[in-house]
Amino acid sequence: MRSEHFQHIEPRAFWALLAFGGAVTLAGLGAAHTMEVHGHAITGMTNQVVWGLPHVFAIFMIVAASGVLNVASIGSVFGQSAYKPRAPLSGLLSLALLAGGLMVLMLDLGRPDRVIVAATHYNFTSVFAWNVFLYSGMAAIVGVYLWTMFERRMNRYSKAAGIAALVWRFALTTGTGSIFAFLVARQAYQSAVLAPLFIVLSFAWGLAVFLIVQSAMYAWNGQVLPEAVRARMARLLGVFVAAALYLVAVYHLTNLYFARQGDFEAFILLGRGDPVGVFPALFWGGYVLLGALLPMALLFHPRGVGPNAMLMASVMVVAGAFALLFVFIVGGQSFPLEIFPGHEVTSSFADGQVELYVPRWPEWLLGIGGLGAAFVLTLIGVRALDVLPHDELKP
Amino acid sequence: MHCGLGCQLLRHPLMVAVTLVLLIASGAAMAEPAGRTPKPAIEPARAGTQCVAPPEVMRRDHPAMLKHQRDVTVHRGVRQARDSLQGCVGCHASAATGSVAQAKTDFCSSCHGYAAVSIDCFECHASRPAQRTAQAEATKP
Amino acid sequence: MSKGSTEALAGRRKFLGLAAAGMGGVLLAPGIHLIEVAQAATPEVTSKVRWGLLIDTTKCASGCTDCVSACNSENGLDPKPSPTSAQWIRKVEIKEIKTGRQASLPVMCQHCAQPPCVDVCPTGASFKRADGIVLVDRHSCIGCRYCVMACPYKARSFVHEPLTDQKPDVPRGKGCVEGCTLCVHRVDRGGTPACVEACTKAGHEAMLFGDLNDPDSAISKRVREVASRQLRADLKLDPGVRYLGL
């Protein structure tokens, strides 16, 4: 019987945390409602930057949802016993993040009341249409996967479910990267490297989120992560962060090689044409330094990684993720389309002009509301289900 | 957890009954007086014309007719067809408001308000026929 | 018979004749109205036709916005657009950096034969009609703006606020994406787009509309005679809009 090892969160703390998370989620839903009534004019989005902060939050959550399942995969599919007890929490986080990300994505639609149309009319040349199946299928597969972990009679199918989940999330993350990879119009996208880049980013971000949640819950319950497990997970995060940095470097180096991409790269990396210089700051400072180099320095430190250092590195990786996604999604739209190469262009529709996007409160609330929804679902899941790994309590 | 005094009080059968009665009574008190929702006022459309189908057929089938016609018009470019929305609006626009969906008593709004089935056609479609729109434009301050 | 009764008889005949004519008119008039309605439905579009535009930028004056104003009033768009207003056509002023040569031209939806906006639309709302016109079926559009991301010409606009007083022939509303329709409501009735009509009426003669599939149409003859090019032809989208003088 596992019930005596069932780790609870203190009831008082649970209700307080639930109220907090619920309030954040409700604020997000309220912002979405206001956007639906008044239109997107109340946001900072224009006809030049049509995908803004909500997409940054949504894509982070969806990519992290795919990657957080890595922990379970390493346990079930690759047979690493240290990861097996962490699989249920990984599955729960995957579902919660997916739900939160999809909530933000669907509420940011111009017509969220037409989600039924999206669910019944499909144009299969569109990656978005494929993603409807990939995302909902992911939720179902993770649900089945969790069931094989919890239901003792189904334990022997856990590996098969794990393999199915692994294959499915490769397809899903490739689909997410392909949303951008297939766009021939914009210089920031139209690149095949985006699909594998998103896969590696999902590994890094998912593991970072897992480590943050695990650390927080262990701290609440007075548990301690065994030294050996911590060292392995920290090193793994470091490897993922390094691999992601490598693919981002390859993407930019290739772009720099093409003369036609030169102006765009100068805009992103050096801020040429941008009076504020927000994209180079976010890219170099937010992603490369804070999101990659500093975490790697902590995680690969010769004297080892303490629990605080690992938590800090994970938080930095997540901050870097938001910075990278903002540069990628918004920067790609801020830079004007090159309809007339070699020409200076002006028009009433901001042709040839850099568009500075400043998010307003509805976008912030909606994005953070999605995080709140993921938080609430994780909280309820941890309370109701036996997902916490059974590591030792603090002496 | 032991049920305290307040909890015991609330769970007493009499308290439960009183609460239920209060809830139902307040609900009844807040209810709209009968007949607030006006019965649909089907204004006769333009004299000398007939609708494209008898009223019983229209009442039942107009959603399917409109849905079919919109695909025919948008995808196949057939305009001014028998079942076109502009055709409906042209005949059924109210004499008073010039619209089929502006006032609660206009043609579309009255039935849909009575049946409590919201429609969003006129978020995009003009609810006034073409020439009356021109008149409205001309008389705008 | 007396003279008076003959006159009276003539008078009565006249009256009866007039009455009969009047009755006939009253009886026939609704019938005429019904026949008028029955004749009006326009035919289905086919792929025999491919509509296109030819824009002569040498005749396009910098600062002239006749085509834009015509489009705005025809389709009920904002005459003074803000960054969130929809613009279906805009005048673009270009200057070649190396040579300094300047040109002015209108840019609108290019109605590509291989439209990327159609490929990326998840619900199929963005579609290409049989006659080559690329449209948004706003009944299916969920407002995801993927087509706005995909269009190389920035042809699509998103409606950011609730709209009122739409033109009856041009339904448009908040939350959907839209773009130049090549005035389908006119073209289907045998007319030409409002921009072309305005440009021609003003005497600039910079815009030509016609059937690219018909070798004898004015536009086909012209593109056979004079070198024209498509914008971003390297993308191989085969737009239906061509430009002279670029």
C-alpha cells in the first residue's frame, strides 16, 4: 500500500495556493473576455505585429509541456531507474502546461467562440490543423501513460505508453517548430533547422520547469533530492542548454552567411534600424547570457551543483526561454517584409518600417493567466494523486 | 474535522428548509413579469411580394438555407440568388428602423429574442438594405 | 341611335380601354418584379477565367491615392487608417538605394496561384476561388492570424475592433482576417474592381483588370507586348498582379 507514503501538501497552504492560482487564472480569463468584447485594439498588437506576448507564453508552455515528459521517458523508455519515480509528476506537469498553453492560444484567437469551427473544419496543408490533432492526442496519450503508471495492473504497458508518448511528442514539437519553419515570407523563419531546434529547446525548458516544480515541492514537504540524482539531472539540463545554444548559433550563422539575410541579422543581433535596441538586449543578455551561459557555468561547475544553484540555473533557463521566444516571435514580425529588395520603402501600412511592439495589460494578464491555470492544475493533481517521488525526508 | 456550532446549525433540517425557501422566493421575486419578452412581431414584408418559401418551411429551414447559400455565394460566386441574405434584408427591413436586427421588434431580432437564440450574422453583415444604407449615410450629421 | 349616345359609347370605350390597360399594368407589375428577381442570380465562377491586374507604375504618380480612396469607400474601410485599421490596398513609395530611382505603386493582395495564406489556414477559411481570386470565408475564420504571418506581401489585415455600418455587399467584422477581394461583388456581376475604375475615370490609366486566361483580353495582350514582373517572383507563388516599370 502506498497510501502511507502519499505526500500531501499542508491543507491550509493548499487552499491559499489554490486561491492565489485561481485568482491569477481568473484575471487571465477576464482579460480574454475584455479582448473578445472590445477586440484586439486594446492590446499592443497591430497589423504589423499580430502575434504578441500571449503567443510567447503559449508557445513556451506547449514546448515545455512536450519536454517535461522527457523525465518520464528517460525512466520508462530508457530504463534509468533514478527517473522512474519522477515519471508521474512529469506526466502531470505535461498535461498542466499543455492545458495552460492551449488556453492562452485559444483565447487569443480573434474569434474564440469559433473553436468548434476549428475542431470540425480542417485544411490539412496547414500545420495548425495538424496541431489540433497533435495537441489533443498528446493529452490523451499522456493520460493513458499516467494510467499505466498508477494502475498496478497496467504497469507492464508503461514502457509501450512511454514510447508512444515519446514518438508523439517528437511529432508535436516538430509541428510547433514547423509553424514557423514553413513560413517562406519572413526572414526570421523559413528554416528547416527550426524543427530540431524546438525539439532541443523543449528538452531544456521542460527539464528546467520540472526541476523548479520538484525543488519547490520538496522544500514544502521537507524532502531532499538524493545527491546522485541531483547531479545527474543538473548535468542533463546543462547538456540540453548547450545543445540548444548550439542550434541557435547554427541558425544565426547560416543566416549571416546569406547576403539577403544580412539586414535581418543586423537588426536582431546588433539592433540596426531599431531605435530602442530591445531585440539584441533580449537575445544577448536575456537568452545567451542569462538563459544559456550562466546556467551552464552553474550546472557544469567543477565543484558540483548544490540544490540552490540548480534551482537558480533552472529559473534562469526559463527566463532565457521567454527572452528567446520574444525575439523569435515578435522580432520576426517587427522586421519589415522585404517586398522590394534593395529599395527604401514607405507607405501608410508601415511597409519598410520597424514596428516596436509594446504589450499592454490584457496580453500580460492572459499570458500569466495561462501560467496560473497550469499552476492550479498541477496543485490539484499533486494533492489528489500520488505523483511526488518518494525520496527521503530531511533528517 | 469535528463539525462546530455554526456547521451544526447550518446542517439542521429546518435551516436547510428555510434557506431553500428563501432562495426560491427571491428567485421568483427577481423573475421578469410575464410578457416582458415581446412576442415576435412579424412585420409584413414589402407588399406585392412573396417570401421564397412558405412561412412554415422558412421557420424550420432558414438556418440550413442561409448556411447553404453562404457557401454557394462565397465559394462559387453566385450572387443575387433566390436565398441571398441581401434578398431577405431587402424585403424584411422594418419601416421604422430600416433594419432587420436593430430594434428588438425588427424582423430577425424579434423571433430570435423570443426564442433566445443569439445570432452573430449582423456583426459582419449589414442589417439594412443597400439603398437605405445610402440614405442613412446621406442624413448622417 | 342618337349622336349623344355614340359619343357616350366612345367615351365608355375609352374608359374601358384605359381601365383594361390599368388593370393589365397592375396585374403584370408583380410578375415583372418576380421575373426581375429570377433573372438576377449570377453564374457560378469557373477556372476558365483567371482574373488579374496589370499596374503601370510609370503612370502612377507619387502622392496619388485615387485607388486607395475608391477601395476604402467601396468596401467601407477607414479613410484615415491607424496602425490597427485594415488596409486592403496601399500606395507604396520606393527608392532604389544604389541608383536613387524612385517609383510609386499600389500594393494589394496579389491573388497568387500558389497562395501561402491558403496553405496555412487551419480551417480552410482562406481559400482560392476557381477564378483565381483569393478570399477569406469569414464564416470559417477563427482569427488565428497565421495567414497574416504567411503572406509575403502584407496583404492581410486583422479587424481589431467591433465594426458597424458595413456595406451590404462587403460583410466584414471583428476578429476575422481580411484583404483585397478584387471586388468580387462587382466582378461577379460583370464589373471591374473599384480601384481600377477610379484610376481609369481619373484618366491615369495605370491599372488594367482582365482575364489572364483569355489571350484576346486587353491585359493578356499587354503583358505579351511589354515586360512586366511579379513582386517577389523568386518565391514562385505566381501572383495574378503584375507590374510594369519596376
